[in-house]
Amino acid sequence: LANKQHESIQELRHALGATHADDRAAIAREYEAKLLDLRTANEQKAAQLTMLTMEHERALLGAKQIVEAQHELELARLTSTYTSQIREIEARHRVYMDEENTKFEE
């Protein structure tokens, strides 16, 4: 009877050990699956970040081109305005000089 009990205890210990090992293996598989999911999610986030970065760079380039075009237009407008003003001043100066020359001749 003692031998029988000893064998039963050994079998029970073996069964519990096997169950414990099975549990550990199942837990390890579960963590490996979670780790794989996290790696996959991380790779997806990295790809999204790369895409967003590229979109941001394109948007910045577009904005820069718009600002440069606006500056060129403003420069052309100012140049035109100043050129017109200079021509007007030159014309007034010619009229003034003509008037002065006429006064001098009289």
C-alpha cells in the first residue's frame, strides 16, 4: 500500500509537472504571439510615420514654392511701381528743365 501511495504521489507530481510545463509553454507561445503583434504594429507605425514625413516634406516644399512665387510677384509689382514713379519724376524734371530753359531764353 505504501508503494502504491508512493507511485500515486510520483504520478501526481509528474502529471502536475507536465501540466506546469504545458502551462509555461502555452504562456511562452502567448507572449511570443503578443511580441509578434507588437513588432508588426511597430512596423506599421514606422511605415505610417515615414509616409507622414514624406507628405510633410512635400507640403513644406509646396508652401516654399508658393511663398517664393508670391515674393516674385510682389517684387515684380514693386519694380513696376517704382519704374513708373521714376519715369513720372523724369518727365516732371524734363518739363521743369524745359520751363527753366524757356525762362532763361526770354
